[in-house]
Amino acid sequence: MLVCVCKRVSDSMIHDAYEEGIQSVESLGQHLGLGQCCGKCKPYAQQVLDTASKNTSASGVQMWSPAGASTLNVWNPAA
Ligand code: FES
């Protein structure tokens, strides 16, 4: 979904930028141009960054289970 109409920045581009270490709307502006025209996208861009952050910290570690085809979810200290 397009987040910044002016600079044509999508939510997936923001997620990719987050994975590369960009964690603020200001940094998104420097790297992708987001928010550099009308600025109306900044609040939603912040929400997308927050979601990316939660998805990263909430992801569990999975281990292969020798007992079958299923995997085991283990405790994630970062969650
Ligand atoms: S919609 Fe992002 S700067 Fe206008």
C-alpha cells in the first residue's frame, strides 16, 4: 500500500528500510524522501514503523522437531 503519495513510498519499502536499520520518520525522509512534500504521510509512516518494530520483536524462534514434521516454538527473550 502506498504510504507517501508525493514520493511514491509504499509500506513494504518502509519495512525494507526498517530491516536496514532505519527507525524514524526523519530517517525515512532522508533515505526515501517520505514526508518531504506535504508531510501528511508522516503519522501513518510512524504507524508502519511501529508495526515493523512489533513484528520484529514478536517473532519467535523456531526449532526443527525430530518427532515429526512440526516445529517447536521456543521462548523469545526479546518478545
Ligand atoms: S504524502 Fe508524503 S509528503 Fe505528501
